[in-house]
Amino acid sequence: MAIVRMKFHVAVTEEALNRLNSHAKDERDREDAWIAERRRERLEPGMPRRAASAVRREIRVEAARMRRTGEFGGTRDDIVARAVREELQARGLDREWPEPPEGELEAPGRRWGTPPSQPMGVGGYTDRISVNLPHSLGDTVRRAAYWTSKEAVEALQDWADRWGDGIEVALREAERHDVPSELALLAAAGQPSAPQSALEIRDRLRQRVLTTGDLLRAGIDRAGGRNQPELPDATAR
């Protein structure tokens, strides 16, 4: 039975992508070398075609089992999925999460609490890759991000109701939704200006927001052997 998968698109640095691709290639080469060695050992000169086919099939089955157990890394998606699972376990997030309110995970646009979306290249994220996780793992990633961030996101919503998003965010959101910039500026001008103390509170709240992209990038870094950055966990308040 085919594994149902959930697709994510995530921005990464060139360095992280190169490390991941290099590791995936090393794993493919290692598996190919193992298969070639097993064939040299088990296929005898003059062996009947049916018997030789059975030997090759047995080797393929054994290699597939070793991919499932992690003895071989498998595909790039397999490698990332294993690393994401390890990341969730390391942060105490690999557990049964309640289902979020209907429609919350499907809401369009940027996640509440995250800084304004930046063009590719800003912040070092120069590449974007697709990651296909087993559906159950992908669902855990989405739920963990939602519930871990819930309190901070609600506080940021209250903050925005009080102070607004500011002119910079208003202009970017207007561009995303094809709203004239003049209207966005007028709307932003009607909001009170947030003092420095309020901006610092907003920054601290944003630091407590965990996104699916955060978890996937941490998993990709883990797969490539890089030390892990600190991320919010389920106990952060």
C-alpha cells in the first residue's frame, strides 16, 4: 500500500540545501554499493535466469527493509522525514495533539505572529524545496506548530488590534492583495504609533511563535549534521 504523503514548501539557505543533497547522494551511493556487492556474492556464473531473478528480488527486498529501518537513508524525503521526527522527539513535540479548530490550518496568507514575508534571499534563504512527509508526520508537524504557538499568536492578535501592523507591513500586505498603496497608507496612518516598549513586547511574542517552516528547517539542518538552533517548545510561555 502506497504511503499517503503531505507536501510542504520551505525556504532554506544554500548551505543547508547543499548539505542535505550531499548527504542524500552519499546514502544513495552507499546503498548502490551494498546492492552491487550482494549481487557479486550471490549471483553465480551460468545461474538460470529464473534463479538469478529471484536473487535480485531478494536483494531488493532486503534493501527496502534496510531503508525502512534506517540502515540506509533512502530518498531525500525519507532522510528529512526521519530527521523531522527526531526533531519533534528532541523538543517533546512528538505526541498526539488535539485537532485545531476547523479551518485554522487552512487559512491563507502568512501565519499570525510571523514577521512580514520577505523576498527570497533576505535572511539567507536563497532556495526553496518541496518536502513530502508521511501524512501522519506532516499532520503532527502542523498541529505541534499550531498549539505550541497558540497563546503567543492570540497575544499578537491583541497587540495588532491595539497598535496595528505598521506602515511597512500594511504596504507589503497591500501589494500581496493588489490593494492600492495609497489606501494602505491611509489605513495605517489611522492607527496609533506603537512605543518602543510595545515593539519589544511584540518581538518577544514573535520569538515564541513556532511555524512548520521552523520545524522543517531544523529537521533539514539535523539531516545535514548541523547543530540545532533553539526553537520554541510546548512549555514556552
